[in-house]
Amino acid sequence: MFLRIAHLTRYDYSQPVGFAPHALYLRPRENQRQRLHDFTLEISPAARRVATNDPLDNALDWAFFGPGAPAAQLEFRSQLMVETLDSNPFDFFLKPSALHFPFTYDPAEAIALAPSLTPRPDSPPAMRLRAWLAEMLPSPPRETIAFLTALNGAVHQALTYTRRDEPGIQSATDTLALRRGSCRDYAVLLIELCRALGLAARFVSGYLYEPPPPAPAAAQAPAMHAWAEVYLPGAGWRGLDPTRGIFCDDAFVPVAHAAVAESVNPIQGTFFAPAGVTAQLTTTLSIVRL
């Protein structure tokens, strides 16, 4: 599937401010399941852009702003065309040792996966998570893929989706108590459940293409999306979207992944201003299938 994506993020300040360097996770990753055919990034006020990679090999752009006059507006405008190739999310093989759950990672895998097996500091105790899952899945399937499908579906069915535009991740403790959250909150809960069960899981930030609904009035403004990836021996990292209760296919465009969700926020940076200056965020996003 070929997708054209245009993404604008604008900050309007109540008075002119100066800007510290900004870290940008806006360029989709490239691998055997996704090809990036073009990518442009425009920044206003003008900034020096330095393209790098972070420790997890995500594409990371730095924006360095000069000492010019302060500005009352900051804009990041990215445009890209990406080809997604994972049309069948179940086109993989598992090692025989991982065909049934629970399984264990071999020593080399366990060392490499350690950050994605470590619970968040604000996560509920593993016993609490396993007890919740036992209530939701009293007779879990033994086959690994069937188990993951059921686990993903349990999170999807237990929560009510709420779009949250404010920054930050809701802890899995709060999500269980409130029984609602945004896509990133769903993803974090699924990740913590996986880790409590000994499954390596990580957070993914990216885009999701959804066909236009029949009635234009029913369409919701698109936004960046978040989901989880679980490491399966033989298959590698496979995406699961608990917000929809499905395995991820070629409608998903991964941008960045991390063991710690907050570390791959799309735009990270600060501004310099007197106390009391306020900021307003506006985003527009267009995702079109070509």
C-alpha cells in the first residue's frame, strides 16, 4: 500500500519566545516491511536540521535554532510517501520452542530484550496484572498466536477509548482503574501485561490509515497513533493494536519504537520565555492512499 502523509504541528505563544534544540521523531522507519520513498521536513522559524539515529536505531532529527529574534509561532511540517508491505500480519513462522505459551527466550535473546521485559516504575505489580488477566481470560489458549490474539482482545474489550490531546502517558494502574484511555494508554497497558507474563514488548508511535467513512460527518480528524510490538522467536517484532484489538497490517506506519513510551514522543523540546507565557498546540494530519 502506498500512502501520502502530510503532518503539520504548530505552537502559538502568547508572546515571542526563544527555542532550545528540539528532538523530532517524524521520519518513518525503514525495513523489510516498509519503504520510505520521500520525506521532507520544513521548520519555521528556520533551524539547522541534523539527521541522526537514536540508541534503538530510530530516525531522530535535531532542530537547532539560531540566536535570532524571538518568535510567537513554531511550526514543523513533514510530508512523505511510504510503501507498506505487511499486508498479511500473520505471514511469519515461530521457532518450535515458541509455538505454545508460556515459552522462554534463549539467553542471547533475553539479554538483548531486557529493556522490553522490564516493567515501568508506575506499573501495577505483576501479580495484580496476572490476576486481572485471569478474570478476563479464565481459560487462555495455549497456542502462542491465539493467546496473543485473546490478550489483545481482552484489553480492547475492557477499555473505552478516549482521545487525550494533552501530553503524557497514563499509567497502567490508572487505566485499569478508569477503564478508559487513549491509544497510547491502551498500548502501555498491553505492554505491561506482556512484561508481567515474560513477553518482551515495546511501544510504537506512528500513523494509521483508515478508509474514509461513508458519511463525511462521521469522520474524525486523524491523529498520530500508538500501539505495541511483541517479540516472538523466529518472527521478530510483531505489532498488536489493542485500541482496535487486531494484529497490525499494512495500514500501520511505524515511526519510532522504544521500551519507554515517553522517549519517542514525536516532538520534544522547550522554549525560553518570561513566566506566564502560554502556548496553544494545533495539529493537522492528512493520510491518503495512492
